[in-house]
Amino acid sequence: MDAMGILPKKTTFAVFVGWLTLGYAWGGVIALAGPNLQAAGVPEVIKFKVERELPHDPTAFTQGLEIWEPGYFLETTGQYGQSELRKVEIATGQVKLRRPLDGKYFGEGATKFGSDIFQLTWREGAILRWGVSSKNKEPEVKETFSWIGEGWGVTNGKGILWVSDGTDQLKAVNPKNMKVTKTIKVTLSGKPMDHLNELEMIDGKIFANIWMTSTVVRINPKSGVVDGLIDLSNLVPKQIHPDAVANGLAWDSRKRRLYVTGKLWPKVYELTLLK
Ligand SMILES: [Ca+2]
């Protein structure tokens, strides 16, 4: 699918009015289409091709998605009393393993780090470290870390965790103690880019869903500058639920495919990102 062909039309674009920063950038992309883009410092529009449409549990309030191991997703779901950590077969969408969270937690994003899985909670000030039980070899919460502020999305690279909290900030976190070692401010065309949500590390850049939009941004973790945009608006299921936003990004580095889904989406899309 050609992302340039699905740039927001006028009516869709009106939705962006409340999202001035984002609207500004997309407007810039439209106005400056062509070689002027680079010169103006406007983020690259990343085109993609849909390779496969795969089934996804339409009741999953997806908060995090990652490759667990070849053929399987690590997926986390939210809502109090319904939050789970799941191992999902990619080809069939079948949930092969599920671990409910304590009912006091609203589960958020998760990332696999060595043999552990770190999972955020929304407003409970806790990050859970899941490890493998020696008894049944299945995940169990081994440790609970304190966390200040909200937890939204998490990914990792080069030995550190990157955590989003719904603002324009990304925090670099030491996985040994959950101490914040660095905070970067994310900007789009020089303006704060907030509502950073589900995250995914791809080739050293951090990709983030922007909450309540169908836009994914590509962030340079050194500068915080958004240097690429993906428009998923043609993939967002229509008229399901106001909360059914894009909120799952999983990168398969072996196949070089990006999997995208969202809260309550009936499908996962397998994409090739085009140069
Ligand atoms: Ca992810």
C-alpha cells in the first residue's frame, strides 16, 4: 500500500485540528511534496506494503506488542480486571499462554529483555519483571519495581529500556534498578510531540504510536527529533469503538517485517517498510 496515496483527506485532516503539531507536520508534507521535503526538514513519509492480514483477538485491549520468539508475539492487554500478559501465535492469532495481572493493575506495554519481560502499569507506579518459573517454565512476576508517573509504552536497545508515559518525553531506564538515566524530549518540526504510546526499536530508531491518532512516528533516540512518519489510517478498523486506536508495533528483525495492530482490532497487519 502506498502511504502517499492515503495521506489524510480534507475531512480526515479535520480530525487533526486538535493535534496541531501533527497536523502541521502532515500539512507540511502535503504542501512540500517532492524534493523540497528534505530541505525543509520535514519528516520522511515512510511508505509500506501490506504483506499479510492475520487474525487478532478482537477483545484484546492491546497495550504492547513485540516478537517473543520466532512465530510468536508477546502481547499485553489493559483494563482493570482484564489485563494479561500473552504469548500469541502470529499465524493464527491463538493465545497460547496467558497470565492475568493482579486486579489492581491496568497493564501497559512490555518488552523482552534477556530471559525477563518488563511490563509497565498505567497509574499504579509499578513495573513488573516477569521471569520464568523453575517449576513449570511459565512466566511469573519475580519482582515489582517502583515507578514515578504513568507507564504507557516500553522497548529496549543497547542494554537500556525506553519508556513512554503519554507525554513528549522518553526515559532511558537501567533495567537492573529502573532508575532513569536520561530523558529525551521528542519534537516534530521543532514542536513537542506528546502522547507517545506503544514503542518499538527498529534499526536503532524508536517508533511510537501517537495516542488517539493513526500516525506512527520514527524518533532519533539521540536527538529526540521525529524524522519519519507512517500513516496507518487506512488500516484502522471503522466504527468499532472510539478506543480502537492503533497501539501495537512489533518488529521482526529476521524477516524485516513490521506487525501492527490496535486495541480491539480484529486483525494484525504484516508490513514491509519501503525505502
Ligand atoms: Ca512494541
